[in-house]
Amino acid sequence: MKCRIAPSLLAADFTRLGEEIKRVEDSGTDILHLDIMDGHFVPNYSFGPCVIEAIRPLTKLHFDVHLMLDEPQKYIETFHKSGADGITIHLQPCPDPTEILNEIGSRGLVRGLSINPDVPVEKVEPFLDKIDRLLLMSVFPGFGGQKFIAESLGRLEQASRLIAGKNIELEVDGGVCLENARAIKDAGANLLVAGTAVFRSADMRAAVNGMLQA
């Protein structure tokens, strides 16, 4: 699959979201990553469906909604209506995510499944026929600006082998930057979530292109 960079809105300047989204569009990417945190599954809060609903009319970017929630099954309809194009849930609070993934798919959305760095990669294998996107966290979620966990490269390689021959995007989120983009892509990832590395750059297009060309 073609490699893409998904800027994470969590790192944006929330006092000027319209301008920040325009910067993402001008960077040449076609996807925006939206981290939803509940203060329970992860030790932080971010934003909710009202923000997604507010920015949805501003852009045609694909909204990659990442639910870091204890009970994501309660909010699939809400985030769909707010403007999600894809919804990713975590395996930890949903040991058998089949029903939730089926609901996401029934709504015509991209179905995503995510695991934290301490969850064995093989745990996702029973659900590969239910997903379009596999997201490996390369930090423990909750806060932006963290350092990429080096062991994530081996986990990406393992995941890449598991999904070989399947139409599944391999996404990575956490500490992605120009310095490690080449190694991350070599390990098999084709969707790189980057927050600080793109939103805090003076030239977002150059930052995105730099990671694509690394």
C-alpha cells in the first residue's frame, strides 16, 4: 500500500483549528488522525464528538478516529454521526471486539483495531478478517510528544508478517518523526501518525514530505 502520513490533531493549536486543518490539507496528505481520550482507559482527556462535528464541514480529509475509551461500543453511532470516516478501537477493553467491529463496518466506516506496546501482537490474529486497519501504539497512549519505543520496530515487523496478503493498513502512532520514519516504514508500516513532528514544524508540507521520502 502507498505510505501516508496522518497528522494527529492532538498536537494542533486549538485556538486556531480552522487554520491548522488548512495546513494539513496544504501538506498534501489526505487523512487526519483524531485521538479521543476518556481519562479512564488512558490517563488524560482530549476532545469529543462536538469538536469533530465542528470541523467536519471545513475539510474533506479522511477522519481517522481513534477511540481510547473503556466502553467504545457506546459511542460508535455518536462518532459516526459527528463525521468519522474510520473508527479504531482498542483490544484491551474489548477482548472480543467482533461485534463492535461489525457495527463499524455496517456503517460503511474503516474498521480499526489497536494494541498498546505491552499487548502481544499475536492477540490480534483472530480478528484480522474483521479489520481494515491495524494500529500499533509505539508509546503508551495518553500524552503527545513521547519518545518512540524502539522495540516497536520488531512488533511492526511481526504485525506485517501477520497481515501479509491481506488488505489491511498497518498504522503506527507515537513518537514518529523524520529521524525514525525510514526504519518504521522498513518494518512494514504504511500509515504513520505524527503529531508534534508535523504540527510544531514551521513547514508542515516539508515535514510530511520528509517522512514520506525518508
